[in-house]
Amino acid sequence: MMSSNATAPRPINFCGRAPDGLQALSNLCSSPSPFQMTLYLTFPVAMFWIANQAEWFEENVIQRKRELWPPEKEDQRQELEEFKARIRKQREEKLLRAAQQSS
């Protein structure tokens, strides 16, 4: 049993502070204030509103994408397709030779 002069541990509230008569401080921590709630709700709504502006999206995002990755030129695309065809043909010939040797 506990002795009479030993005190029980003080309970800790949500904020990690022991309730010591500063109820206003603990109330602010345990539930958001109207200002905090307004901020929490306004920020995502504002971000969605800004991101869904077509003109802003076109000016900033699409233009930046075109600067970073310019459109391919037709001759570059054609060279790439020819290279893929050559590699595919070499692979098929190799597989065909391996199949003929094994049979």
C-alpha cells in the first residue's frame, strides 16, 4: 500500500501537459481553435482552386513541361523505331538459330 504522504501520478492529457489549473491552455491543445480550423479547411480548398485554373495550369505547368522535355523530332522517332526493329530482328534470328540447333 501507499503511504499517506505519497501522491498518485498526475494524469497526462492529450497535449502531454498535466492538468494544473491552466484549463484554457489544455483546451486549446485538445481541440482546434476556430482560427486553426479555418486554416485547416481553407488551405486545401485554395490549393485545389488554384490547381484547377486552366489558364494558370497552361501557363506554368504545361510550359515548364515543354521546356524540360521538348517534343521529339520526326527523324529522331524514326531512328528509334528502326533501331527497335533491328534489335527485334537480331533477337528473333538468334532464337531461331538456337531452336534449329536444339532440334
